[in-house]
Amino acid sequence: MQTERNKILKYINRPYPIQILDKYIWWDTFGIALIIAIAINLLQPFGMNELHINYKYLLLSGFGVIYAFVNILYYLSFEKFFKNHKWTVKNEIIASLVLFFIAGIFNWLYAISWIPAFSCTYISFLKFQYYTLVFGALPVVFFSLFIENRNLKNSIKYSELINSEIEKQVCKPENKTLQLNGYSINAEQILYFNSYQNYVDIYIVQEDKLTTLLLRYTFKQLLIQLADYPFFIQCHKSYIVNINKIVKTEGNSQGLLLYLDNCKNTIPVSRSYINVLKNQFTNSN
């Protein structure tokens, strides 16, 4: 029992691709909305096949339009929250349940306003919450699994390609000194930078020991300062890594994870930076 529980916890806490990316918002919204509109007209579930009203197909298609409206409204309202959180399967499940509940409210209001067979009662409200969850979950689960599997396959493919380039890489010592806020740091000893707010954590290996230096420095300032150090590349909105210290990569649905020499921490690579990392290795070899 404990093993099954651990498997479930491991699954729901694993990374999940955030749908808030601009190129996915429209696909996620209007693709699912179209499926809902077509399916509800073809299947006419929950007794809708017994409705005899004018413009029936047009009115039933309205439920797909409602999903599109609620989904866009939901994304725009929580855009900052989405982008600033480490997104997992658990987050996606919770977000979907909230979305279904809100859509259920709008579906109920739409139905009692335009379809005479539905009345303004507590029971009809609960029914529409049930209808929305059961019927809406199918296309959402389908799209979610499709996107996750596609991203995972792409990430694994890129991970294998980069790992093969890492094996061929011949590291050249970079005897350069980096000046930051009065500190002189041997650039070759730096593994990576992690930025948050107006501070930067610098992870340095000295005599096979990992140490951290905290500096008050913005990420934008850091990028400018590192412009003359091509072996430092940005791999995430808050991470810069020394590519000479990467020993292997691992793909997941959100992008890649980097494993560094003399470091137990893994460094995330956003999907938007995977090509940058790949090109850096292929060009250097």
C-alpha cells in the first residue's frame, strides 16, 4: 500500500509542461473548444438528444465557446502565477478542476438563459458541474497527455544528442578572472549562477568542494558582465551554466536537466533554451 502511495505521489509531483506559453494558449483553448462543440453535437449526452428547440446545434456549440472564453480568462488572470511556479502534474490537476468548476458555472447560466429545458435550481447547478467535469475532462486529458508525451520525446531526443556531443567534447581550461562586485573569481571554478529578485547565487568549486557566493546583482547585469565569456550560457530564466562543467543531460516534459561535475544539484533547461544549448555544443565540437 505504501509503495502504491509513493508511486502516486511521485507521479503527481513530477514536472509537467506549462500550458501558459503563448504558442500553447490558442492550441489548448480553441482546439479543445472545437472538440467540445463537435462532440456535444454528435453525442448529445445527458438527455440533450431529447431536446426539441430551434437552432439546437448552434446553441449546443455555445458550450465550446464558453470553454474558450473561460480558458482564456483563466490564463490571463493567473499568468503571473503560472510563470513563477514550478509546474507539476498535481498543479495541472488542481488548475483543471478549478477551470472545470468555473466553466460549469458559465455553462449553467448559459443553459438556463437560452435552453428552456433547464431551470434555475440547485439540482440543475450540480448537474451542470457534473456534466462539465465528465464531458470536459476527456478532451483536456487527451490534449494534456499528447502535449506531455510530445515534449518528453523531444526532450529525450535532444538530451541524447547533447550527451553524445558532451562525450566528444575536449575541455579547454579557461584561465579568465571574473570581476563581480569587487570579487575576483576564477571563471573556470564557477559551475553556475542562480538568480532571484536582485540577488545572484554563484556556485563555485574550490579544491573539490562546492561553495556558494551570494551577491546583490540583477540577472540583466550579470548577462552583460558575462558577454565576453562564451562558455557561460543562459539555460533558464534564472540560471546561467558553465557548459564546460556539464557531464550529462536528462530529458523531461518541461525541458532538460543538467548534471554538473562536483555538484549534486540539477540545473533546469527550459524548452526555449534547448536549441541554444544544443547549438553551443555542436558548434564547439
